[in-house]
Amino acid sequence: MDLDETLRELRQAAVPAFADAVFIHLDDPLPVGTERSTGPVVLRLHSSERTWPGALHADTAPNAGTAADTVPHGDGAAYGDTAEYADTASHADTALCTDQALYSGRTPPPLPDIAERVEPAGSGRLAELLRDGRPAFGDAPGNTPAVAELLAAGTVPPGTLPPGHRLIIAPLHGSHHVMGTVVLFRRADRPVFTSDDLLVASQLATHTALGVQKAVMYGHEAAVADTLQHTMLPSSLPEPTGIRLASRYLPASKTAQVGGDWYDAIPLPGNRIALVVGDVMGHSMTSAAIMGQLRTIVQTLAGLDLPPNEVLHHLDEQAQRLGSDHIATCLYAIYDPISHRLLMANAGHPPAVLLHEDGRAEVLGVPPGAPIGVGGVVFESVEMAAPTGATLVLYTDGLVESRDTDIGSGVEALRGTLQRTPQGLASLEVLCDHVLGTLGPGTRDDDIALLAARFDGFPPDSVGYWFLAPHPMTAGQARRLTRRALRRWGLESLVDPTELMVSEIVTNAVRFASRPLSLRLLRTDVLRCEVTDDSPQVPRMRQAGSGDESGRGLFLVNQLALRWGATRVSSGKVVWFEQKIPAK
């Protein structure tokens, strides 16, 4: 699956046992899939290995004192391997001793310079060899132009190459494309290549080409899946009043495929917010795609203002429709900054950790339930206090589980890490970095999603909350309560428009409500008004006729309010509007 490893193994297999030098040119860019490129073929020198001293680049003087070279090129500048270099050098020392004995003390002629970039002419000999796909000797009749294209000088001066079969050009052929070419050299003091060696070169090239093709396809799939997953994660987090949020996503190491971890923060009516973290089992593009579908389902269910256990129940039903082989875990919580309460349900996910303002950290005891997709499971919502200043940490199992650590030990280690967090660490961003910074070095088998939420709460003196019986006098009562609250907050300039809008919305609610309705005023950076009743019928703005006696209320709200809306909730509906608070 790794391009660099494939080419390194080719170099180790070829040098020095089979040849004294090997040079690998790959298509630039490497082809993916079955589509054929319409542009010209460009070969770029990717890596090389040699026990033959001499220049590698046209602009570099021969280095006769160099016993061995393992030289990556271009984008492969990080492909050199120190251990490999040392091993190759030891072989080269032995080879050179033999060479010097055969040459009676004379240094072998330097290696010809190899072209860094080759553009085979469409009708040229090198292009013909690449299309043919079979290895060929460089000194075979008609192959001199092909050798010339591979050499940096562009020509083959007499005496550049020793006589005989000293050079083999072996094309790298994948299932659908030419992937590049391998050039093998032997020195003059060594037996020439034979026809059997062409078979060996063919096997080396075939296995290498298939490995290169697999590595390219794997890299392409991983890149697509990674892009897909990042696209499906939130591009930014909301900034509601009463809570601060921060998140991190850390992909798995390059040796593992992309996973299905996700997180979300969804604003709800009444200044509440849903906090979600989940993990689809498996590592593939399918896992990332299923993750995106589950996240969309959760957002839709959250819009219905269902309790957490109901959200997980319906999510479980929908997941089964996606296929019985798709299993996921999910933790869903709702925070209310006005009541300072937290409602949470869990579907097989690692437990949340609550870091209190005094530095104490606790693992929240919410029944884990079965994973999403199992079916026939009852989920339980647990309500608990959400103290002001506390921080809720939600995460996926990649943070607490590894080959060397079970999930129970990992959760306890995370709790200890949070408990040892410096008291002055006020920034959530720094806290997230601190948590991820505790991960040890090494390969990660799973990706990590992390969501941190700090509860600031809502000041009680900035909230007005009343229950009103639905009768003809309710609108007047709502106007009086609104007027008193706004004057108490010093917002006299907003009294008249707010009273008018409250009266219109409450009058509409009284028409359909069968139980007491609620009126709530919230003072933040804006003035927000919410009217809740038990009727699921959501009002819509319409154009009233000249003779109509009704139908103009929402039109007035639309003209006077900064924003307004209506949302169905489990107990009925909420109609709300916001006004900008004057700077003074």
C-alpha cells in the first residue's frame, strides 16, 4: 500500500545482487483508475540505488570515492533510508574490492548521467518500448535512441556505456497504464546480462508496477475519503449565549484508512444546544459516507426538539434501513443555559467527562446502551446539573483506546489528565490542544473527534419567564409583563415595537392553544422573545387582502424584527423574534 516501500524493496532486490545500479522513473503525475491521459507522457526520476561510483545529475561531477548511493529524487526527497544506505554500502565495499582486483587497481568508469525528466517522443523508440511493455537490452538494434532519451546528455557518446548487454530498460506496466520505467546497469567487470536476466527484470518490473498501482489507488481512495469526511464535519461551531465551544479532529495515521468519527453542535429553541459525538465502525469511504448520513439524520431529529433518548431511538431505526452491517456509537446531550441542566443519552459510546471549575473531573454515569444499528434497544435519558464554569468533554474512542490501552484505562487516564489541567487554563482551544498533546508518539490506528463545551449559563436577571392562560385578556397581560421587563432592563426605546409584536404572536397562540402558553424574554447581545404553545400548527406569513380583518400580524413582525421564526417542538411550537439592542 506504500509507494516508497514498494520502490525501496525493488532497489534492495536489484542492487547489488542483480545489477550495480537501478534508476526508477515514474509517470508524472501517476495515473489513477482506468481513464487514459490525453496529455504527453512525462517521466520523472523518482529514486535510484547504485554501487557504481559516478555522477547522477548532469550538473554534478562524478564522485569516484562514493562506494554506494541510495538517492531519492523530486517529490521523493524523503525516501532515503539510513539503514538501507549502510547495508548497500557494505555490499558495495565488497563489490568494489573485487572490481579493483579485476581492474588491477584502476577505478571503474563513472556511471552515465541519468535524466531527471524525460518526455518520450510519441513516435520515438522509448515510447515504443513503453507501449510494448517488455524489457529490452539497451544495446539491442534500434534501442540506442531510447537509451539516449534516458541519459541526461540526450545522446550516447561512444564509450559512455561498456560494450555488451550492460543496460536493461524494463517498462512498469499496470493494469491499464504505463506507470514508468526501470533502468538496470552492470559494470564492465561483471558478466553481461543474459536472456534469462530479461525474465528476471520482467518479474521485478511486473511486481513493482502492480505495487505502484495499488499504492496510487490506495492513496487516491484515502484522499477522497479524507476530503469527504472533512466536508461532512462542521466547518465552524455556533456561538450561542451561555456556552463556549471548541473542537478538534485528528485523522488516523497514514497507514490506516479514514474513519467515521464526527461531532456536532446544534442550536435548539430556547437558547439550548445539542452536543453530539459519534463514531461509525470501520475505516473506509463507506464509513465516511455512513457518518455523513447519520449526522444529517441527527440534525433533522434535533430540529424536532426530541429528548436525547428519542433521538437515539429514531437514529437507530434509520441506521437499520441503511444496512444491518453498519454499526455506530453516539452520545447526544442537550444543555439548557437558563436552567443550568444537562440531559444526556448514550448509545454504546465512551462516557463524557465533566471538568468542574474547582479542578475536579468526573466520568458521567450515563447508561451506555447498545450501539446504533443493533435494533430493539431502549435508550435512557439522564438529567443532571450543569454547573457554571464546568467543562464537558466529549470524544471518540481513538482518544482513549489503542493497541496497548483498553478503553476503561484510557477513560481513567483522560480523567486524570483533565484533573491535572492547570487552573489558569481558561481557553478551550488550549485545553483541547493539552488533551491531544498527552497522546504518545507512534502510529494511531483510529481517528479522534473531540468536542469541549464550557457552561457559562445565563444570568437570572436577564431572563423573564411567565406562564399565561389562553383567554381573550392574555395578550394585554403579555404586553404589561413585557413593558415592565424592558423598563427594568433600561430598554425603553424597544417597548413599543416589542409590545406590538408580542401582542400579535400571543393573540395567534391563544387561538390554537388548549393549555397554558409561555412567554420568555432573554436579554443577551440581542433582545429575544419566545412564545410557546401546545399547538403543532406553525404560523406562516401571508399577504392579507384589503378587506381581510386578520393576516397582518406576522407581516408586522417581519418588518419590525431583526430576525424571527417558528419551530415545531415535541410539546407544540415556539414562535420567536429578535431585536437589536441599542448600543447606548
